Amino acid sequence: MGTLTDFKIETQDISFSNTSQVSISFVNSYASIPYVTATSINVAASSGANVNVYIENLTILGATIRVSNDNYTGTIQVQIIGN
């Protein structure tokens, strides 16, 4: 296990507009597939914030973020940690 300086960390706020999936590219370069988490941001005006979030097609370059609502409009926050 390395030290904290051995890891790269990034976050992205992904906007969805009447869709169920968005492909993202990572800002950092990773030597191996990073750990990725994704969470729906609950905004008071967003009635669709109650969705399940899935991470698919994960590679060292990016991933596909999918939600359980086919017509989701809102924001998903993604956290990427790797080396």
C-alpha cells in the first residue's frame, strides 16, 4: 500500500438532461482502473434526485454513468481515486 501522495483524486459533476446515461472521460491518467463512486445530488427543485446510479464500462480512461430513470434531469457527482 502506498502513501497518500501515490494516489490521484478527482471529482466531476455530471449533468443529465432527459437521459439515462452519460459517458465521461477522466481528467487524470491512471496506470490501472481507478475506484469510482457516483451519487445523485439532491437539489430541492429536482424531483428526480431519488435514482439508483450505476457505473459501467469502467476503464483507465473513463466510464459510463447510468441512472435508473430513463428521462433523468439532474446532477450526478462522480469521485475517482486511483494511481
